[in-house]
Amino acid sequence: MQHFVVVGGGQAGASLVAKLRSEGFDGKITLICAEPVHPYQRPPLSKAYLLGEMGLDRLMLRSEDWYTDNNIDVMLQTRVVELRPEEKTIILQGEVEMKYDELALCTGSYPRVLPGEIGGELDSLYTVRDLADVDLMAPEFEGGRNLLVIGGGYIGLEAAAVAAKKGLNVTVIEMAPRILQRVACEQTSDYFRDLHTANGVKIIEGVGLDRLTGTDRVTGAILTDGTELDVNFAIAGVGILPNTILADASGIACSNGIDTDLHGATSMPGVWAAGDCANLTYEGQRLRIESVGNAIDQAEVVAKNMLGQNVPYTPKPWFWSDQYDTKLQIAGLNLGYDEVHVKTFSDAPDSRVHWYFKGGKLIACDAMNAAKDYMVAKRLIEAGKSVEPAILCDENTNMKALLRA
């Protein structure tokens, strides 16, 4: 009987094992999870779960019974310490050897941490990546306390929104000239800066963190411009790194992630990769796509290819973020954009769409409270179609009709 092993209990790992079964694989499947719980949704952690609007049961991607019913062996609180691809063997903690016929690495990513010299070893400094992180910080979210968010990306801003809704005094610092600079246009940064400011969050841009202060816990912060802040706790949202530790050590080619070909195969025969850890090709560029949609889609293609179906993977990037009552939906990737066109709505001042163009071609959009425009944009971009900016920005345009043009 063939044995397929999947390392990583996140969205990609869970999607991959499910697809193996739905495609008819009747061999042995082992899913190895470092955490003590079965695979769960991660995006709600910094939003609905932290707010207390979603319980653990609703976070779960599938019930525990589903894995049993589908004969999938889930190993919780288990870590792989070594890969031996030439021997088709992995080594688990405790020097336990496990043989495989095909191996999929869905090891995801981990958060960057602050260096120890600027306070990275103090208690009450948190990151937002997994269930344990959020459970640990949740008691800190009491009204009237002072929270410092380090980093003005989506994770940091989502945590800031939750804290503000819970009545905390929130300061966000971003060392770049503007929040969201790495991932969004200036107009999107402006929208979310105004949104947070209207909800009482103080945003400081172009200023970094010199150091956190305190004896055991964080009690303050000194910024690079000399500003001193009183702080009860802090959240570092300064980016993530692909988890390539096992792949690197075993000689698998890695470059900002585990290098994969169009089918999800790595440089080692019989070893595949999917999700946040995988470096793939998108429109001629090597990159990683950090999203739920990519984790699911790529993992399902890899599952098919582990079964010999030889299916190429074509990414269709999409993302979302919930902050206060605003739902941001993103279609495409805005890499290299040279124009941004803005659509507003006379009857919905909180709605807006930012259309990204590159060389006259529509490549992405940010849709704030504009679900219809997002859905049309997603289909246009996936089909490689462009529409004149003036038409896209006219609130009277029949958006669905553009798909038939």
C-alpha cells in the first residue's frame, strides 16, 4: 500500500489530504501537525475569534470525525526534525523514522520577531500567527489599556481594529512612509488611515521602534524620533518568513520559499510543496502568494500531481481583510503597477474601488465594501481582459455586462 505523508496542519495541508481522498487515492495518508488541534482557519484569528464572535468549533476546517471516517492519520503535536529524501524517509521527534512514497511540504510560514536588544524578550509582546498566539494575548484586550502595534500591514491593522472596538487606546507605528506601503497603493493607504483615525486609533508613519521598555513585561516604548509611549502590551506585525528549515537542511532548492515547478514539485523527486512556504511562478516572476485561496488551489493541484495527473498550476490571486465594518477584497497582484484609477459611489461614501493598471492592462483591484466590483474584477483579471479606466470608474456602468463584452 502506498503511503503519502503531508507535513503541516494548516489550510494547505488540510486541503491536500482532502483532495487526495476525493480523487480516489485509497492508500495510507498521514497528516503531521505541530499544533495540538486539528487544522483550522487562520484569518479569523485576528478578527472574529479575537473579538469573541467566533468560537473554536467554528474555526475548525473539518470535524475530527471526518479525518477518522476518511482514514487519514492525523498526528498532533508532532514535529518533523529531518528529511531524508534520497531514502524517502522523515525523522520525527524522538528519532522515530517514517517511510513515505510521496511527501508534501505544507510547512507554511512564521512571523518575524523583534530582536532581543530592542525588547524582543519581554513578556506581553505578541505575534499573531496561530491559535496559541491569540489565546495567549486575548486577556490583554481590556478597555482603557494601551496597545502598541508595531507594523502597519494587514495583520497589524486588523488587530488594531479589534482592540479599538474593545475600547483600548491603540497606537500603530510604521517605519515606512505610509501604512500598507508594501502591498497597496497610496489611495488604499489613505482609505485605511482615515478609517482607523475615525475609530480613535493613532497612526504614526515614517517612524520606527528604537526599543521597548520594562523589566519583565512591556511597560513602554521609545520610538526612533525620541517619542516615549506608555504601553501595557504590544503586538509585532512586521511580516512573515517561509518555513523552509527542513527543506533547506535536506538540500531541496529554496529561494524565498521552497522552489516549485508548475506542478508543485520541488527539486527532489517525490517531494512537493504548497501554500505559504512554496515559491512558484506567476506571470514570469518567482514569488510566494500568501493567501487562503492560493493554499487551497495549489494544494489541490499538488494532490492531483502526486497521483500522476500532471496538472499545471495557474495561480488566481485573491485576498481579503475585515476592519471595523469595512470588507476589503483584493483581486490579482498589483506588482509593477503604473496607474491607479479610483471609483467612488455617490450613495455609499464608505465604498470605493482602486483599479491597478500596468502598461494599460488591468492587473488588480482593491474593493472596499464593493463586492460586485470585486467579483467582476476577479473574473476580468483571470480572463486577461482589460476595460477602459473611465468605464470601470463610472458608477453607472453595468459591471456584469463587462464580462460579456
